[in-house]
Amino acid sequence: MLLWLLIFVALLCGFMFTKTTKGIPKSWFEWKTEFRYQYVGIVGLIHDAQYASRDRVALYKQPDRIAVITGGNRGIGLRIVEKLLACDMTVIMGVRDPSSAETAVGGIVDLSQTKGKLICEQLDVGDMKSVRAFAQKISQKYPKVDLLLNNAGIMFAPFKLTADDYESHFAINYLGHFMLTHLLLPKLRAAGQAGRNARIVNVSSCVNLIGRINYKDLNGLKNYYPGTAYSQSKLAQILFTRHLQTVLDAEKAHVQVNVVHPGIVDTDLFEHSATTAVPFFKKMFFKTPERGARTVVFAAIDPSIEGQGGTYLSNGGKGPFHADAKQPAKCEKLFEHSCSLLKIKQYGNGEYPL
């Protein structure tokens, strides 16, 4: 009896300290969401451990390539930038505070010695005007973009609408990157060539598996819960990736787009979750940001996946993803709906809708 009691207490503590929010779920819908997150989280940790040996990326010199990354001043993004600079690339960071971003990178990379070039530009990916200004600046300064890494994101944040009246997870994690990719596609097409595709990498999450696109209430106005908003945005990234690759293949463009689950990583993204109360748990079981950056960079540069666009990658190889993403009609539906929301008439022509 005592043993069962101890097991129950351990499970209860595990649940309470790994919830997506610091508060207690208030409805069966919220409890169900938390249980689903617990399941996906455990599966994710097992996957990270099981495939740790293949979670590698080989860096090599590519001084002629230009990489654009959103975010990158902390967590996984910072380590992605470190690896791209080690490849001697020109790395353009789109961040809210360019000065602090450069300082953050300078804390782990000797910018006076690296042969890579770091450029920090202002970008709030959740604000479409900011996305437009950033894309225009890149398009005017550079004849091509070899790599676009849609990395910036938020997780489990309280409800907030952006300046464009979109729920913040949907806007920052997905819709802003949808727009940025549209605006920079002409530069990506210009960079790609036979046998050396330009690449787009969307940073998603294993929680796409429990996501659902709620077309009737994308903003979650009727029943907002942070975990639901986050998983919806991460599923959206995968549906987008899959359909965009279909579009690129149809036009025979030398551009490929892949989507990545970096693993369950100990970063500041968990600031709104209950895990902040047990930092030792994250240190023991979660990946470090450096490990989290590996598969993202693998998707961006590894020759072994050349021509394998539309693939969902996790721990240096293919991973399991949502069944909806295997249905072209559902991928196209979100793609067309996103174009409609943003008033994009011809996706990928680089024109900002009026």
C-alpha cells in the first residue's frame, strides 16, 4: 500500500511541476490538454534519448552563403548562429533588439576573429509592418538568400492579440514567418541551383502531434488556453512546409523547405510553465541549447538531405508528425487560408499585399 502511495505522489508531483502553466487547469478541456502534453513530452524525451547518437551535424566552410534567421539572441537560436558563423557564412539576424543580440552572440563567439559575418537587423516577426520593413532591407542589400531559418517563437504565453489582431502564438510562430518566406522567396530562388538548393527551415515542435487548426476561432477568443494555442501554431508550420514544397516542386525551383523538432530543450521558452519550479529536472532530462541547435543546422546545410524537402526532422533524422500533414488537401487549406488572411494573391512573388 505504501509503495502505491509513493508512486501516486511521485506521479502527482511530476504532473504538477511539468504543466504548461503555473496555475491549475480550470476545466476538463484544460485538464485534457495537460494530460496530452504530458504524454507527448514523455514520448519526446524518450525519442531524444533513443536517437541521441544520430543527433549530430557536420559543419563545413561555406563563405559564399547568406543565412537569414529570425530570433537567435538566446536559447537554441543563439547556438544556431554560432554554428552558422563557424561555417564562415554571412548571418543576418532579425531580432527585436539588434544591439543586445550582437552582445549575446559576442558572448560565445569572438566576432573579431571569426571569418563569418554577423549582421543584426530589427524585426518583430509578430508585426506584419516590421516583417515587411525587414524583408525590404534584406532584398535591397543582398542579391540572394541561401538559407532562411524561421526560428523565433513564443510558448505558453498569456493571451494577447498582436497589432494586426492575431493571437500571439499564431502570429509569431507561424503567420509572420509565412509572410517573411513569401517576401524572401525571390531571393531564395536566386540562390538555389541544381544540386545545391536554397533552404528554408521552419522550427516546429513535437507537440504538433496534438495540435488542431481551429478555423472557426484561430485566435482562441472563445476558449483560450496557452498549450492549445502553441500546438496549433506548431502544426500550422508543418502544414505550411508540406504544401510549400509541393508548390516549389511544381515550379521546379531549386529551393527546399524542411521542418524541424529541435528536441525538448532547456531554454527560456519554458518561462510560463510550471517547470521553472524544478530547474534541476530540466538540467537532468532536457537537451542543452547546443544540442537543440544541431538538427536545425542539419536541416539547413547537410548534403545528405539535398532534394528531400517537405521532410519533418527530429534528432538528425525523420520523425513522427501529425496525420493531417500527410493529407495534401488539409495542407493546402491552411496555405490558402493564410494567403487570404494576409491578402496575398500570388504566394512567393515577394510583393507585400496592400
